[in-house]
Amino acid sequence: MNERYLVDTCVISNPRHTRPDPGTSELLARHDGELATASVVWHELLCGVERLAPSRRKEALWHYLHDVVAETVVILPYDSVAAEWHARQRAELSRRGLTPSFPDGQIAAIAATRGLVLATRNVKHFECFAGLQVEQW
């Protein structure tokens, strides 16, 4: 696999929405084989499913994550290189009075340290990070 994009939680979950965004769905299909995600995103997705009461919806989401996402999207870890990048970014941003969410910083760090474009529907969450390529999906 030749990863080019790191997809955020809102992008991966789009196909399972009641009304999926057609543009996001088209981009996911177009870049099939070029997608990775962060272990942090994987956690967010799994936690969201685990919080649901037992139901057909919960079961369908569990199968989507394990049978589709885990089989087709590389899950990248938050490693020491990403942690160092994240620490430098957090220190600089805090000097400027900015406090992005810690998980968003981890996701940004994984994308930035691997030279991947972060594909998200929430560009505003990531625009404060220096040296990060972000695309609206």
C-alpha cells in the first residue's frame, strides 16, 4: 500500500452516516489504496461503537470497522517521532494562547511526521498546526 492521506474520524465514519456526504464518499473511493488513519482515530471509532447500547446498528458499525476499515486502511501508531513533533507544536501553540484538543494534536503529528495529507471535514481543528498539509473532504 502506498499511503498518501491520513483520514480523520469524520471521514472514515462518513459512509455509515444516515446521509453520507457524497463528495467525501467519492474521495474515499477515488483514493482507495492510498489511505491510512491514526491509532487515535481508531480509538475514537471503537469507543464510539462501544458506547452504544446493544443493537443492530452497533453490530453493523462493529462489522464496518473490523471488516472494512481494518482490512483496507493502514492504522498508524502515535510513536516517539510523532510525540516529539506534537510536543514542539503544543509548546508553540500554548505560547500563542492556542489549545487544540490533545487527540487532534496526536492525529496531526502522525500525519505530519509521515508526510501524509490529513483528510478531514473539520479543517478548523487542524489549521493551527505548522507544517501540516490538510484537505477538506
